[in-house]
Amino acid sequence: MRCVIFDLDGTLADTSRDLIASANACFRDLGHGDMLDPVDDAATAFRGGRAMLRLGFSRLGTASSDEIDAQYPRLLAFYADAIDVHTRLYPGAIEAVERLRAADYAVGICTNKPEGLAETLMTRLGVREFFGSLVGADTLPVRKPDPAPFVAAVTRAGGDPKQALLIGDTVTDRETARAAGVPSILVTFGPEGRAVEALEPEALLDHYDALDVIVTRLIG
């Protein structure tokens, strides 16, 4: 069965403000105030919790591994408590997923967000049922860009890894698709904008209204 796998953060949903709020909560508790900007640092948010902590501590002139390791569990706890305050699905995303399902594509998620947090977020957004699989950063012993999580997301959704593609927003997604030997589509509506074109994906996506045509061209 043909299959379309989506990244989550920066691809299906703009989660940046809630992610940055969780990092800033850590810095406030340490007496430093908000170290990250919800707009200017959105791209860092999509690279994960440790990347946000590293950036914040670097602005304080530190950023040791011990500091980041100590704060990371607290960041996850803050995020779990307020995971969907500002997060919004990108326009047309779920409508596009529904069209894919109606056209007999398997659909799933492969994210480097911890699986439990991803499950919670998609459930609170009311869209978990639209996806046949959800593989997170800790579902397997490895994470993207290793191809194993992508392959697992495809097979758990009922798809064929030889007839699949990955939709994402970063170099990690591009490298994952390349490692799996499948096409990649990178969205241009995230913080990186059209800069993702330099990663040479098989296609760029400016709006979810155009997804059907691109998917058909790439995997039939």
C-alpha cells in the first residue's frame, strides 16, 4: 500500500511557541528570565529541547553538557503541562490527510518528539485518529535521520516502504528519506522558509492544498 509519512513539529503543526515557552520556564526558574524569543528562535525550537537549552545557555556564556542534561527533564515536564496552549495545525494539513486516506494511501507520523508527548499533542488537537501510526524519538533505540523509525512508521500504518515518502521541514527529514531510499517533500511554510530548497528534496510544498498532486507524481 502506498504510504505518506509526516514529520510533526514544523510540518503538521507549528509547535514552536509552546516549545520555547517550556525552555524559558527552565531559565526563569534558574533566575535568568526568558532567554529565547518565540519568533526569532522558532527554527531552534524545531531542532529539539536540547538545542533550545544550548542556545539559551550560550547566551548566558555557559552551555555545558551538564547544565543541559540537568534541565532537559524539567523542560519536558513543563512542555507536557502546557503542550497545546499556542500550537496550531498548519492550514489545510488535516484536510490533505483526509484526502490521502480517501485515495487509499496509508498515513503515519515519524517524529523526533518523544512518543508520549507526540501522542498527547495529537490527541489534544483532536487528530490522532487520522494517522495509522506514530513513531517517536524513543519508540526505537534509534531516531531520525536513521531510517528505521521511518520504516517502522510505514509498516505500522500498513504501508509498503518501497512505495512511501516522507514530508518534513528540516535537513533531518531530508537525510532520513535519503537513507531510506524514498522521496522527500519539504515544506516551505516553516521557519526555514524556502531555504529548504538548498537541501534538494524531490519536491517543495508551499501549502497543503497542493499535496495531492505532488504525492501522485512521486509515488503514484
